[in-house]
Amino acid sequence: MILTNPYVQTLLLVEGILLFLGLVALLASLRIGLDFDPRQTTPYQYTLNKKSYLVATIIMFILLLKLPLFFFFIWVIDGLSLHVLGAMCGAGIVSATPWGVWMFFVKILTLFLLCAWVLLHRVDLSEPTYPFTRKKFLLFQGLFFVLVVEFLLELAHFLNIPTDAPVACCSVLFDQSTNTSVWYENSVLLGLFFGLYGLLGLLYYLRRPILYGIVALAWMGATLQALIRFFSPYVYELPTHKCPFCLLQSEYYFIGYLLYLLLFLGLLGGVFTLVGALLQRPVKKFWYTLSFTCNTLLVLILSAYPLGYYLRNGVWL
């Protein structure tokens, strides 16, 4: 049974502790979201103000642990492939149950929502009237629901991973031989990948935060598809191997961790520009620079693989 794995137990234990801390923050945030009014100077409002700092500290602590915990989760998923029939990497483990893919995407969504909440918190504290205090704690109540869903999906997934029946390997999951969709054509994938990157560069220069954030979201989708369908075979030097999880393995120098970290930071900066604009507050140049710098590094690293392969072999895959 997968739950007997000590790494899975550690992961679920830490996730459970963070969920409990989130519950503590939720209970405290209920009253703040309903009653906080910075215009009043009553002892009750002073108490709520002090409590808001405590709750915000708890939420930021959850985020600080969630970020490294996500990479630990990826490492655990990849390691479980050694104990499940048919799984060659983390792709087989994620697809082993109906909840795996949902769990994976909810985990990513949780990270971005927590980061956006922290940005909202920082903007709120930067103004003497605390204009977003009630809103941010009301929003956390919805965010806590996402944390609960994430934990339940994770628990359901690990409880139901089969150990006595084979699961699909990445070669089957990402087989493109029977897919004739135009969206999987290399010319279309690369056109979207480099075209949206060029558009990001233009919006970075023009400082258009809302458009930059929207294009950053679109570029993430195009990048994931291009990574799986075009660039990953050049990393593996095998035209039929198209898997986003095998990039995390030692045979490929764990390059996937760097690629996904750059993708996350690039999108995070874009999301922060979008959130800042929606809050009608000035967007710091730092978020543009973080996003575009990480995206540029990602483009350079990914482009180096096919170019290097062509220079060594004189052909494309």
C-alpha cells in the first residue's frame, strides 16, 4: 500500500499540519472579514488589527512551506514509479487514479493563489487606511476551501494508487502518433511559443500590466505544449519520448526542476502585474523584470537543445 511509504507519510503529515494552520487562520479571519473598520479606534478594532497580523503571518508561513513542499511532492511522485507496475516516471503515478491530474493542477493553482494573496497583503499594508484588509481575509476563506480540496484529492489519490495492477507509462500517455490535430504541429507550437514570447517582450517594453499578465498566462500554456511535444525529445535525444516528468530524473541532470522553476517565476511575475493593475495600484518594475528575465532564460535553455542536437548530428529529430 502506497500510504506505508515513509515519504508519502511525511508529505501528508506536513500537508495536514498546514491545513490545520489554515483552519486556525480561517477561524480568526471570519471576524476580521466581517467587522474590521480602520476608521474606528475602539479596543475591539485594535484587537482585530493585532489579530490580522497574526493571521497574515500564518498564511505567509503556509506559503513559505508550500513552495519547497511542492518540489518534494514532485520528487515523491517520481520515486513512487519504482514501486508501481508499468510506471516509468511520475506521469504514470499522476495518471494512476481519476484524482491524480486534478490533484496536480489544484496544487499549482494553490501556489499561485497564495502568492497573489501575499501580494494583496503587502499592498494593503503599504497604505495607512488598510483598504484591502476585509477583502483579503474574505478571499482567504475561499482560498482555504481550495486547500481542503487539494488535501482531499491528494489523500484520495494516494489511497487508490494500485500496487498490484499496471498503470500507463509516459510513452502511452504522451503518444502523438494517433493525434493529427493541427495544434500539435511543430510549426504551430513553435509559432505560438516564440510569437507569444516576442509579444511579452513588446508588452514588457510598453509596460501594459493587464495585457502582459494575460499573455503570460497564454504563453505558459504554449510553453508546456511546446516543451512536451517539441523540446523534450531533444533533451532525451529520442523522437518518440515526449514526457514532462522524465525531465526531472538524474539521467537528464534534473533539468526539469530548473525549467519548471523558471516557468513558475515567469508566470508569477506576470500574474503579479495583472493583480496590481486590477487593484488599480502602480505595478513595480521588479515584477516585469522577474517575469521577462525568467522567460528569456527558459527560451534560451529550451532552444539550446535542438540547436545543439542539430550542430552535433546535422539533422533535426
